[in-house]
Amino acid sequence: MTHRCDFDLSQHQDHLDELKKTAESPDLWNDRNHAQNVMKEISKLEGVINTWQSLELKLSEIQALLSLVDEAPTDERDLLQDELNVDLDVINKEFELLELGLILGDEYDDRNVVFSIHAGAGGTEAQDWAEMLLRMYLRWSGNHGFKSQILAINSGDEAGIKSVEVKIMGENAYGLLKSEKGVHRLVRISPFDSAHARHTSFALVETVPEASDGDINIAINGDELRVDTYRASGNGGQNVQKNDTAVRITHLPTGIVVTCQNERSQSRNRESALKVLESKLLNLEIQRIEEERAKLKGEHVQAGWGNQIRSYVLQPYRMVKDLRTQVEISDTDKVLDGDIDEFIVAFLRSTVSV
């Protein structure tokens, strides 16, 4: 096992004990948000500690059995070794899940995520690529038991989508998918080119954590909002309702525009759009803090379209390569069907100091 995650059981136990003392305070629920965060942290720490203790017990049992392998009769030795290898594989997978849970410890990692995809220049070719990415992430979401809700979609003129906004709901959804933020590049023979020429297409992926009450100090003033309503006309394959209740909200001070068209009533769409606006304002604050930290460290921060993170090559060879971690997968169909965990885990590990 080659993992890059240090774990101090006693330190985590001490922190759990402190939180439990806090939870016993009669004034705890005077601040509901604080109380919920305390109880959530207690539950998370108990799970981590119990998992770690279970793994330690299993490893000690395997070590005891390993000492018996050489003493076992020859005809039983290989069978015993095979059984131990199976047990070690199981423990290794459990350890990787525990490691991932420990890595995802940033303030907003456990939140749902508001996920956007924007087609780059290139018309139908880029719009088709944006829809391929949407399918990939929806399949990833389903494979992990997460729920996804398309909030708004802007269909392409001939095929694909120009942009889409999706909320993905599940444990650590933002912590996992924050690794996907950036530009995704596709190289393939275009199905829309009669000359069968090779094309390069780009799409931008943006991720923001879903906002909760008390996250931001920015008051959303109604006078600073422009609210437009329109008839939704989404991509039929994405089950978007066609109605006259779609809402577009523009936050005038920042220029942020959010839309929602999946609900049946205008009031529900407005409520959902305001929630997305809060999430994007929260993301602005997160970016501001990250930029200030980067300046203090003397780092150069790339943003937007300049930040290409992954290449998907379908022609002249087949390979998906993450340009940050150098992880390469030759089974492109598997990746485009939503199997992107290897990229996600490698990126998250790369963010942890050795």
C-alpha cells in the first residue's frame, strides 16, 4: 500500500472528546447552524475513528496469519496465501476510502455542488462535446448514488448544448468534483464534418459549493437584482419542463447571471435561482481568499479558459490524460461513461503534502 495520508488516532480522539463536551452545553442549540455543524463533525469523527480501529484489528489478524503461512502444509500454503491476498485487497480499498475522507476536510467539501458546463468556441462541435461531458458527469453521479438536478440548460442550435447548470447532491459532492474545475479538451474526427477532419474542441467546467444559511455576509438586495422570466425550451433528452415559468436573475453589482427552469412554478424557480446566486457569491469569496493566499506565497493563479486540466484524445490514438497529475487512461469509453474516480483521487492526493 502506498498512500500519502498520515493519521494520528489520539489527536482525532482528543478532538472528538472536545466536541462531545461542547455538545453537552445547554446553550448549544441557541445557534442552530453551529449546533448542526458540531453534531455533524462528531458523527464524521466517530466514523473515521471506528473505521481506523477496525482496519488496525484486521491488519493485526492478517499479520498473525502470515506468520503461520510458512508453517502450513505445502498443499495448503498457496490456498492460505491467496486468502490473505484477498483480505489485503479488501483492506486496501477500505483504507483508500478512509484516506479520501480525511483528504476531504476543507470547509465546504461535504456540500452539494452546483456544476456548470460551457461549450467553447467551435459551434456544433464544441456544443456536442459539452453534452458528452454532461452525460459523463451524470453517469458518474448515478454510479455514486448521488442525485442530480438540471437547473437550466441552453441547447445547441443543431446538436449538443451551449451551457448547462446542474446541482449534484451527495456526501462530499463538492469536495470530489472541485477537481474537475477547468478546461477539458477533446480531439477526435468530427461527426459533423463531411470531410472527416480531425477537430479540437474545448469546454469549461465550473464548480461551486452549495451555499448554506450564514455562509456569506453579502446581503442580496432586491434592488440590485434584475429578474426576467421566459419560456423554458430545454434539451428534450434532459427532461426539462417546457413552461412559462423559467427565471433568469442578474446580480447587478457582480454581473453574475443565474437561471432556473426545472420547477413547475415561477416562485420555485426564483427560489432555486436565488440559492444558486448565493452559491456563486460564496464562490467569489472563496476565490478572493485563495488569490490573497497565493499572492502571499508568490504563486501565479490561472483562471477560466487558460486553465486546461485534461485532454481526451479519440484520434489518432485513444487516451485521456490529466495534465496536472499525469494520470493516463487508455480506455476512453470507460472514462466517458463516468468512470473518472482515478483522476479525482489522484488530484486530491496531489493536494496533500507528503
